Amino acid sequence: MSTADDHRFMARALRLAARGLTTTTPNPRVGCVIVRDGERVGEGWHQRAGEPHAEVHALRAAGERARGATAYVTLEPCSHHGRTPPCADALVAAGVSRVVAAMQDPNPQVSGRGLQRLRAAGIDVECGVLEPEALALNAGFCLRMRAGRPLFRLKLAASLDARTALASGESQWITAAAAREDVQRLRARACAVLTGVGTVVADDPSLNVRLPAAERQPLRVVLDSTLRTPPDARLLGLPGGTLLLTALPPDDLRAQMLRAAGAELATLPAAAGGGLDLQAVAAELARRGCNEVHVECGARLAGSLLQAGLVDELVLYLAPLLLGDAARGLCRLPGLERMEQRIELEWRDVRRVGHDLRVTLVPRVR
Ligand code: AOF
Ligand code: ZN
């Protein structure tokens, strides 16, 4: 089989994997295509944790035609007994003769052992086809496995002069309907939607997914070191669950009231300058299986996350408006004394979304 065919079938497997974009958490999105004599005889993708992996769906579809076939998988087939038995064993049992994987599984329970097991069974194994695309699809999962923290995607919406609200706090509506719907899609793919208590108190946001096809609500997370969340806050009553991260002990009176109002609470260390230790927040969310955390917050938390190096992706919606100097800025950062203290980003993507622009940035690696 030629390299071009390998790329074509792996691209197809990646598209299948992306069908699990909003549903596989805490698992990665994985797709599989089984090809015999140049023809696709089975396809599958991982849909939900606890359900069969991509390979199992594809092998079931292929049946006997899997014998002697090539399996294209966007992630190394697993070798461990998790919620389901090892896919490497299933591929061996089905008699495939070649396996092409896009990338190794960063899960320490697998990390190369799946490929090893296939090779030991005499299967021709190749790894690394369309690897950058596969890594991008599961960037959060990879970060959680390798660094013990989720990927943080910070969403901001501002006027052309980078103002997010009037001095009065009034912020509806800066961006138009298409941009707000785009944000809904970003929320839907996230494992958790995070904000600060200031936003909860000021705006009483829902932070849920309101797309017709939504079958899962991300966990809502509020950074609330002193438990100022009102027990009647809108987000506490919605499906999907709300986690309040606080520095107060679990037996605090407010903690008890908020638990009674439906919140889950976890106590974390406070940061030296007030608020919570953001690295501890990241570690706690990873521990809970969060791969991607979508952040919608005020200028203070946005600034703190940027300073802590915890913004892996910044998605900024820019509306064609000017709000003037008295309006509120994008993110609060300490004044710089030297240019070398600046936070540098790189443009990743620019596109128009309805009336607004969406620019996506990532930290610049120096
Ligand atoms: C695969 N194919 O489609 C996926 C894989 O506990 P489990 O059974 O849900 O396994 C989850 C782990 O399996 C996950 O952390 C990752 O290492 C791997 N995911 N592997 O061969 C798949 N989703
Ligand atoms: Zn598997």
C-alpha cells in the first residue's frame, strides 16, 4: 500500500474519531478504519467511556473480512484491561496483518506496549502517520497523561478596542449570535467549563451547553476561595453538576449550605496573593479526568491564568465596536517594567464568525 493510501485512510479514521468530540471524556477521541484490498471493510470510533473502543466497533463491522487486512487507528491500540479488554488482543485475534497507528498512547498503562504486543504477534506495525493531526485532536488528553494537567482554553469576547464591558459592568451583547453559538460548540467539546466567583456573583451565568444535539453537560467549575457563590445561583440547579473549588474547609457553614443547594465542593490550597493556587486547580481537574477545560471568566482570573502559564489556547471573539477608554479591559495583568516580561502568543487561526472575528492564539515557545 502506498504512503498516499495510508494518509487517506488515516485521514478518514481521524474524521471518525472527531465524531466523539463531545462525548468520549475522560477518554481520548479515537477512530479506526479496516482496509482490505484497498477497500474499507469496517469503521468505528470510540463513542463513550465504558463503551467499546474504536477498534472493536470497526472489527465487528468487518467481521471475517478483517483477516489479512490493515487496521488504521488514530491512537495506539490499548494493551491494558481498563473498562474494556485490550484492543491489541482483539486485532491479533481477528487476524489483521498490518496496523498503522497515528501516535503512541500517552497513557502510562499503554505507552508502547500495545504496539509491542502487535509486533510480538507477527503483525506489521507502523506508527506516526498524520501524527500532528492526531495529537491536536487529543491535545488535552495528552497533556493530562504527560503533565498531569488539563488543556485550558480561555474564551474572551471583546470590542475592537479590546474592551469586554462598560465601566458599569454591562456586557450584553458585545458579540453577535453566530459567535455566541460558536462558543456553545467550544463548551460542548470541553470536559469542564470554568469560571471565577466574581462572574457568578455579577452575571449569574448558566455555563451550560444549549445546543439541540447536546447529550452531555460539561462539569461546571467555580473558583471560589471564600465561598461567595449564592446558594440560589442559576448554575447550581442545572443538569451536569457544579464543582466549587474553595480554600475553606468542608465543614464550613457556607460549604454545608452550598452542598445542600446541589454543589460538590473540594478544598484546595490558597495562593499567596489571594485566590486559589491555580496549579492545584489544574492538578485537581486532571485527577477528575478533565482533558479540556473551557474558561469563561472576568479580567482578573484571565490575567492570573495567563500569568500562571495555564492558557494553552486563547480564543478571542472581536466585535466591530469601539467601547472607549472607560470600558473594562481584556485581562488584568501587572504593569510591566521591561519588555522582556511581556506574555507572547502566536496566531493559530483567524476567521470570521458572523458579524465578528475569531482569533485563536497559543503561547509562544521561546
Ligand atoms: C484504544 N481505542 O478507542 C480508545 C483507547 O478504561 P477504558 O477501557 O475506557 O480505556 C481508556 C483508555 O484506553 C484511555 O485512557 C486510552 O489510553 C485508551 N483509549 N484506546 O485502543 C480507543 N479510546
Ligand atoms: Zn482499546
